Amino acid sequence: MRFRFNISADLLLLVVAFIWGTSYAVVKSALVVYPVLALLALRFGITFVLLSPSLWSIRGLSLSQWGRIVGAGCVLLGIFLAETFGVGMTTASNAAFLISLCVVMTPLVEWAWLRRMPRGIEWAATGLSVLGAFLLGGGRFHFTPGDALVVLAALLRAINVCATKRVMQNQAVSPLAMTAVQSGVVSLGCAMLAVSVARSQWQPLPAFAGNETFWMIVVYLVVGCTLFAFFVQNYAVSRSTPTRVALLMGSEPVFGAVFACAWLGERVSVLASIGGGLIVLASLLASIHGKDRRNRDAISEVEESKTAGHLTYERRERQAL
């Protein structure tokens, strides 16, 4: 039952990768109507309101525990600020490559922070993901200020996955409550930035009449790209390793390229197709490795349980004598 459950989580992560892959195009369309900070505040503000009832489950947390959760939300705020502004200042191919650097950075962050040494197959899958993302970007790379922001977003993604793992591992925080707090921090942070330092970013909401497409995009961003996506990611992180989650999410550029072809009419070269195939292969390696590792862990748990039971029995026999 546990094995089937984790396989379902893997498939859901791939669905999230697809949804986030499509988000670049739809966000770009929305930004024609509404500025970045206001759009982020609206998107995550609606999400926070919808998930606010889940906050009741964490009402008894201490201030230090709340601080860790809010800290994870601040990391997410940094991700969206760096990623959204960065994508607007660089090419789509560079952004796809650089965002995928999260796959490389996550094992390093997890190693340094959570003291979990990545295994050989995870390093191999990481290397395949990087090579695949590079080929997906056309095999070229020119560093710009926008690229620097996207690199920062990739690093923050890696930190966010590990921070979420640590928060949900050490205290009783549900994925819904975690998503609610993160959404509230992002919405409030974007609103405060817009009002205080970027007044042009804070504008009245567009009327529904004449902007139906914009509001449909907002619904998609809230329901698909935020509510569903972050719940699945937080849920999977609580039951897996940050590195494995990052590898499965590394297929996002592939889905983004496919969506660009289908929706925007863009063409994907043979080189980019090979790169996309390598990323998919890396995701499969991560999934297969996770299956084998879970089976070994399950066997170890059974053996430990048997050993503990045997020792307890012997102890009781001695006491009886």
C-alpha cells in the first residue's frame, strides 16, 4: 500500500511539472494586462483566503515554529520575485536551463543542510538533467543580469525544498497549512513591495468585462499552479527526499517546450528534443531509484522490528527467571 501511495506521489509531481511548464506562457499573457507584483499578490492572496481554514490545525505552534514556517514562505517570495523579473530580462532558453540548475543545487543544499549524502545514481540523474536542460536551451549560454536573477531563483528553489522538508519533518504541519502560510507571505510581501517601492506595480483590478481571458488565467494560476501544485510538492517532500523531488520536477522545461509548440506555435530543434529526452530519462532514474530504496528501507524496518521484538522477549525471560 505504501509503495502504491509513493508511486502516485511521483506521478502527481510529474503533473505539477507539466502545469508549471505551461505557467510561463500564461503568466506572460497575464502580464500584458496586470503588472508582476500586483499579479503575484492577487494570485497568492486568493490562495491564502481559500486555504485559511487549514491554519486552525497549527494554532498551537510556538513562536519559533511559526518563525520557521514564515521563513520558508519568505524563501518562496524570493523565488517568485527573482524568477518572474528574471524571465522578463533574459531569453526563454536561458531561463529554462538556469531554472533547471535547481536539480544540481538541491543535492548540494541537502548534503550541507540536512546531512544526507546523495547516492551515485542521484548524481548521475542530476548530470543528465543539467545536460538535457542545456541542450534544450539550444546548447548556447550568454550570461545577463536576468540570468543572474534566474540562477538566484534556482538556488532558492533548492533551499525551499529542503526548508519545507525540515519544517514538515520536525513538527506537525500539514501540506495544506504549509501552503496557506507560504501563500500569505508571498501575497503580503508583494503587496508591501508594490505599495512602498514600486507604486506603478500596484493598480486597480481589471474589470471582468473585456478581460475574461485574464481572469481565466488567474483561476488557472490559483487552482492549478498554486493550490494543487504546492500542495503536491509539500506533500511529496514530507514523504520523500528533496533531491528526488527536485529530479522529478526537473522535467518542467520539457513540458514547457511541448506547450510552447502546441500553444504558441514555437519550434523545437532536434538538439532540444534530445535534451528533453535526457531530462525525462533522469526523472525515470529518480523514480526507479526511489522504488528500490523504499523496498530496502521497508525490509530494514521489518528486520529492525524483528530484532527489537526478539530482544524484548529475551529480556522478559531473564526477568521471569
